[in-house]
Amino acid sequence: MADVILVDSNVLLDIITNDPVWFDWSLAQLDGASLLGPLCINDVVYAEISVR
């Protein structure tokens, strides 16, 4: 199994909410991480972003 990259909920929330300060940085980090391997979230991250 390949290594996977766990995406933090703060990065996803910055993108989902179009945060004026962190959107560009978070999107760039997510894009860069996607080039290194598969991205994933866990149950905690899912729960944190599901209420948005």
C-alpha cells in the first residue's frame, strides 16, 4: 500500500469557506501534496468539516 497524506481539516475549511487570508496557501499546499501521493481524511476530519 502506498503512503497516504492526511489532510488537516483547517486546510479544507480554508478552501471550503474561501478564507481571505489562508485560501491561496491552503490550496497550494493541497495541490503540492497531491503530487506526492494519495490524499485522505480520517473520521475526525470528516466530522469537523461535515457541519459546514
